[in-house]
Amino acid sequence: MTQELKKIEAVVTESSFWNEIKTFLNKHFDFSESISISVKDILIIITVIFITTFILRIVLRIITRKLPEDDKGKFNVVFGYFRWLIYLLILLMTLHAVGVDVTAIFAASAALMIGIGLALQTLFQDIISGVFILVDQTVHVGDIIEIEGKIGRVEEIKLRTTRAVTIDNKVLIIPNHLYLENSLYNWTQNGSDTREHVEVGVAYGSDVQLVKKLLIEAATTNKDVLYKDDIAVRFTNFGDSSLDFKVIFTISDSFNANAIRSDVRFEIDRLFRENNVSIPFPQRDIHIIQKPDQSVSLRLDQSEFNTNLSKD
């Protein structure tokens, strides 16, 4: 059986048709003195490009399988640019593998890529960061984020920038590379409910249990505060001029947290006045040391004297 196969192989090899095929495959096209490509090389290049296309489609499908439809479209645009770059690299490597001298092409491509990279460095950082945001889903439309001390609700995520609206209805344009360079606080990634607090100090000698009761009442009566049974008061410190407290509560609209905290402070002030709980101003004790051979003269402006008398 083996001998018969060898005979068939020899017949095929010696046949004129096979010789014509080999001659056709080995036919070269000379583009210059150093660049010559055969038909066989062209078929190899086409096969490699086809395999690369198949692999890239599988990779794209794996990466985007969990992305929303809108984000898939954005990612496909970026992936399209990278796909052509990969095709170019595969083509050059394949030409080099089949014996084509592509040294000059490699050198020119490298210089071109370095120049483009230096000129568009920030743009590439923004686009790559945008891809990371779309892939790992760290930020979604509707999230409330804080970055570099700025707070906003995300309205749109693009490849280069993220558009957010601040509390005072100003549009905040965030270059995506800032996500890589700064700490990003996502207030709503774990849900829309957030824990907020208001701090206040009362005078020494105040009834701390009464203070606790009034703070809980101030938070409970606010319509935007959730989970009334979950409101907590913490005695945080014996301050220089006051006993420091913190009332902690939960809200669902963290974007308007400043307004809600303000309403709670208004209610605290009202309840404290009704129950004769005072909020002290900072106080300092001044010790004056006079040497025997020195005299000390204290002068107090009349307006400041009258102001202090009215406070007392």
C-alpha cells in the first residue's frame, strides 16, 4: 500500500500539470530591486489576513459580550482603528517571513508612528481610557461621580470625554485620561442610596441626651431622609469650645445632598432655639505676663466693646 502511494506521488510530481502549478506559484512580481513577491507569497498573505480577521472577530465578540448596545457601537469604532493597525503589522511581518526585505518599510513606519504618538499622546490617552471605561463598566450614564473636587451626574460617555452636569446645572467636560491619573469617587455605583451626615457643636454643660433626641428629630422630620429607624447620632469629640456631634442619615438623591443637609441644619437650629440649646462660638483664654519693668496698655475699640456686651 505504501509503495503504491509513493508511485502515485511520483506520478503526480512528474506530471506536467503539477509542474505548471509550481511554475505558476513560483512566478515573481518585481516591484524593485529588493522587493519581489511570488504568487505563493500572495496566497500566504491572503491566508494570514483571513485567519487574523477570524481571530479579531472572536476577540471583539468576547470583549463586547457584556456591553450595552450603545457602548458596543462606540467600542467597535475604536476597535476598527486598532484592527487596521494590526493588519498593517501582520502584513509587514508576513512579508518579512516570506523573504521580502521590508527593512525600509519598518523604519519608515516606526518613525511615522513615533511622530504620531508624540503629537497625539493626550488624545490616545483619552481614547484608551474611554475604552477602559466601556469595558470595565466603572462609570455608567446616570452615575454621580466626584473627581478633582468636582461633582456631577454623568450624561454621556464618549471615547475621548465624559459629559456630566453639576449641581448648579453647569456642563462638566471630563477628559477620560483623568480617570487614570486621579481617584474617582462613584457615589451611586453601589446603589442610589447614600449615607450623609451633619456636624454640629453645642456648649459645654448642655444635656447631651436632649441634644441626641433633637438631632434625631431634625433628621426624621425631613421628607428626603429614608429609613427613619436607621438615623444615628455620634458624640464625636470634646472640642476646644464645644461638644461635637454628628447626625447620620440615608438619602436616595445624593445629587441634591447639599440642599438636604441644609434643610436638616435649619431644623436643628430651630429645635435648639426652642429647647435653649446653644451653639457656641470659638473661645480662647489669653494670659498676659507683665515683667516688673514693663507696662501693658490694652485698647479696645468702642464698637467691639458694645458688640461683646450685646453677646453677653
